[in-house]
Amino acid sequence: MKNQLSTVATLHYVYGAFVCLVGMCLLGLVFAGVFLNSDWLRQQAGDAPPMFAGHFLQFLGWFLFALVELHGLLNFISAAKIQKRNGRTFSMVVAALNCLNIPFGLALGIYTFVVLGDREVQGLYDARSMERSGVIVR
């Protein structure tokens, strides 16, 4: 199961990088909002779109960018915690959030639940937590 844990950690790193890359694409909404409010567009088009449309796109772009980047960051943190064998509950919460993204996030979330739900893996996490708390494990 240790190999499975390293695989899950690697997949969380890869998925986190993929999510962050998609988040960067959302900045296109911000640029579209800036373009809609630009003076150049107002000069070229006699009937320019209302200002609130550009502001709305900018706000939506920044909000979605922050949300998606946070999701990617949570996957990076989860991968680090899986490698250190701590924060099992945190990793399961991140796996649940990943399940909202179909199909890759769902596959990763289910695989994470299967691996972290194994009794041997739970024992590894319990042994690690006892080591950190100062209890001698044999």
C-alpha cells in the first residue's frame, strides 16, 4: 500500500498543477472585461457595451480564478500531507472536492477514498500520529 500512497500523492500533485493551469485560463475573463471597458472599443464601436458588463466579467474572472487556484493549492497540500502520512481527513475532504470535477477529479477522488480507506493505510497514519505524539510504536 505504500506504493499506492505514493501514486495518490503524485496524482494529487499532477491534478493540482492541471487545475492551476486551468485557473490561469480564467484570467481571459478578466482581460475580456478590461477590453469591454476600454476606450479603444468605445471609439471603434459607436454603441459600446454598458460599463457594468465589463466590470461584471472582471469580477467573475477574478472570483473564479481565486476559487480554482485555491482548489489546486489544496491538492498540492493534500499531496504533501499524503507523502508525510498525516492529515488523512484533510486529504479525504480534498478528495471529496475533487469528485465535483468530472471525469478526472471524480476518478482521483474515488481512488483516493479507496486507498486512504484501506485498513493498512489507516494503520500507517495511526502509527505516524503516535510517533508525533511521543508514543513508542513497535
